Amino acid sequence: MESAASFNIDTNGSHGYYDSIAWFDSISEKAGLVQTETLRRILELNWGVEYLKKWIGDIKVQDMDSCALESLYTSLVPLACHADLEPYIHRIADGDTSPLLTQQPISTLSLSSGTTDGRPKFVPFTRHSSRTTLQIFTLAAAYRSRVYPTREGGKILEFIYSSKQFKTKGGLTVGTATTHYYASEEFRIKQEKTKSFTCSPPEVISGGDYKQSTYCHLLLGLFFYDQVEFITSTFAYSIVQSFAAFEEIWREICNDLKEGTLSSRITSPEMRKAVLNIISSPNPMLLASRIEESCNKLENLDWFGLIPKLWPNAKYVYSIMTGSMQPYVKKLRHYAGDLPLVSADYGSTESWIGVNMDPSLSPENVTFAVIPTFSYFEFMPLHRQNQDCSPAIDDFVEDEPVPLSKVKLGQEYEIILTTFTGLYRYRLGDVVEVAGFHKGTPKLNFICRRKLILTVNIDKNTEKDLQLVVERGSQLLSKARAELVDFTSHADVANQPGYYIIYWEIKGEVEEGVLEECCREMDASFLDHGYVVSRKANSIGPLELCIVERGTFKKIMDYFIGNGSALSQFKTPRCTSNQVLLRILNTCTIKRFRSTAYG
């Protein structure tokens, strides 16, 4: 049986790419069997750990038939959420070296972004995590190269950032998963094997100050402008953020290219030295003049088509553009002009899940083929309901989880993971729909995070519901030649009746009458039956739209980065009860509007 470790990553040019696609085809053909064996490997590797003994005792998994073992495991081990595993992870963090979740010692913990529910989570990170990251990056590159071939030895403008790492009481290293990966041997191998190299040296990636790193990424990206094959970052937000910064600092960058100097804003000695070693090559005058001329023209076009104009050989823009990144796709298209937007692969801090096999699909239509060797996947069928007083956490009724081989086309599921890194029947909280199949493995369409973010009493609204409402309301801004920069929300239950607050940061001038209309439109666009009934009965008060001053969401980002997030992993929280964030939002609010949608 082919395991995760048996994937050939020696991607020598296109032959290696063909090998990786052939590997994926072969495991997809027998995905159900591969999954059963993947579970067996996980349980054999971690047999006897404290968490598993609690549920399956001393049963010798090595002596069992694989199918019988799968049935035994799913019948005895309960579904778990992070809170169930947290006590074990905290013991590991505090230095307990006994086999609690894995037989392999855990020396590194990943920090989730913490922007979903307000606080970061610790997740075990092992060599397996780095290996699967290398595998999926190589496989995804193989599929992209078939549609958008790139030159061997070309450059990638990557807006990537390491965050600060710290040690737990027990001496374990903690940082974001991206930070661990950029520091790993696998990141170096990926560049060598795919023969594509990031424009920025390690000193820029690991600089620790995202503003300095962004400046250097942009400067070096322009220095290598004719060699850049594509532009990428983990999340679409980082690319949009970087080009928004470029609009402000391009003259300074041009001056550095012209003079072969580096702005005084770069204070890190290591970063300064590494960047100056690169940009002190000949011919900077010609390059700076070309960029200056282009930027003067782009400024008059509101920077439309910035990417293809400044990087004429770039083939596409590559990033996660689904879920909470969807609101940034419109701005990314503005910068990209006619250049294709390619959605990056589907994963979480806990595990990689699926690869984008169809890079020509738009971000709105992308699907992800599950890689059956990475983890053991179960799928909990979800059925939509609409009962006012249901105790459910959201608008779904749950069925018993099914294995990967039993999923049905068109059905929505919550993903449940069993990983090599010590998570057992772990509820990920992602809602996906089976949109098709690649041989025997499902292709998933990401729907939303399952967690409710807005609720006052019987109303149930998810991040997806909020996104749709904000899209509807913000369409009115385009008539005023303005745009929505970013948004978040809060359910105010301190006042009676409770009500929703939506915070907007806007670029451009908008009349108050238009903003009042935006506010009313959003309030009327929530379709959840519990919300509509409650608004009509006035048991939920009128929605409030708060306009915050420019730069407010940068302050929120700075707060998260100051608390250990990396820019490449940052997601604006779409709803918050965090008192620090609410203080920032309310202090920066310059206008307030209350909805008249329900009279």
C-alpha cells in the first residue's frame, strides 16, 4: 500500500510532475482502500497512547483486519472537538513526554490564526506536517504547470512571512504552521525541485516585522520583474494588503532601485544586508525609470491591472481565495486585470485536505480533490432545516459520519479528521459539498465554516450569511465610485433588544443617504427565518452600520500580529466579541446609521 511517505518528490522538470500526477491518479483509483490503510497506519504508529487507550483499551490493532479495525475505531472512539484534546496538548506543552496523543515525541506546536473564535489554538506539528505540505505544493504545481507552464529557474513573488516563535513551559517551539514550514528543509527542497525560487531571501521572510518584509518583497519583486512567473501568498488578503501598501510607497521603492540604496524604514540589519547584496547590481536606472513611468499611468487608472503591467511575464496569481478570503477577490481581480486568479489548495492548521486539480476554474467555482493518504477523513452528512427553536448550533441536522468511499454527489458534509499528528475523529467545523469525483476520491466545494457568528436569540447566521448580506449592501457603494475595504460584525446582547452591528471601512467619499440605504439593504437581506421573525416582532433591534476611519483594519491586523499571528496566516475576524478589537472599532467609528428596514 502506498503511504504518504512514498510519494516521489524528485520533481526533475516535467517528468517529476508527471510522476506526481500518476501517483495521485493511482491512489485516487482505490481511494476507499487507501483510506482504510491510512487509518491502520495511524493507529499502528500511535497504538498505546493515552488518548486511544481510554477508548479502545489494549486491543492489539496490529493483529486486526483493516476493515474490522476501521469499524471498531469509528464505533468506539467518539467525535471530538478541540476542547476535548486541549488538556492533552497542554500537558505536552508543559513538558509531559509520555505518549499522550502520539508515540513520536512532539517538539513543535502550530498556532492557528485565532481569528475564527478569538483565541489561537495549539495543534501538534511534526515532520509529517512539513512532508505533506511539500507533497501538496509539488502536486498542485504539477497541475498548474499543465495549464500555465512556467520557465525553469524563474522567480516567484511570494508575500510570505514568518511570525515570532516562542517556547512553552516545557520547551516546545510554538509558531504558525507557515512559520514552521518556511524554516523547514522541505521549503528549500520545494524550491530546488520545482526549480522556481522566491524573490526574497530568508532574512526578509523571517524578518519579524511585516511592514519591513512587505517593502522588501515588493522591492525585490520589481528588481526581478522580468523573471517573475507568478505572484502568490497563503491568503488573498496578504496580496491585496501588499499592493495597497505599494500604492503609498512606490516612489520610495523607485528611488531605492535608482540609487541602489534601501529606505531607512528597513531597520533590521540582517534584512538590510541581504537586500542590498541583491539590488546593488548594474542597470537600476533603466529599471527605475520604466517602473516610474508605469506607476504614473497606473495611478490615473486607480491601479487597475497593476500586476501584469509591472510583471509582464507573470502567468497567474495564486492564493487561497475561498471562505473568508472571498471578499478580497474583487480587489485582487482589479489588481490582476486579465491575469488568471488560481485558487490555492484546501487545508487547515490540523491537516491538508485537497488539491486544486483544475487551476483554470475561477475561485468561485473551484473544487478540491481529497488526498486520501494525508489523514483519515470522515464526512458527517448535514441537512438544512429551519425550525425557530431548534437547539442545533446552526441550521443543520446531523447524520452519522460516513467514510470517504460512501459520500454522495451534491450532499453537504462536515469534515472529521484523524491525523498522523494525534487528532482523533476531530471535528474540523468546515462545511463542504461533494461537487464531483476524481476516480474514487471526492472533489469538494468549500461552503462555509459551520460555527455561528451572529446570534442574539433564535437567529442563526454564519460567516457565509454575513458575507452575502455585506455583498448586497456594498453593491450600492460602486454607484458612488467608492469601495468596501474590509468589514467585521458584532452581536450586541448587552442592550435590549439585542441587535447586529456591522463595521465598514470604505475607500472614497459616500453621501450619508447612500450609507443609510446600504444599512437598510443589509438588514433586509438576512434570510434566516429566526432573524426575520425576531426583527418583525422587535425582539432583535434594527441593524447598526458603523463607518470606521481609514486604517482601522490595519490596527486590528497589527493587534493579531503582535499576539503571534503571521501576516501570511492572518484573517480578518468576520465577527468579534474581543473587547480589545471592539474598543479599536468603536474608537475609530466616525459615522453610525440604524436600519429602517422593518419600520
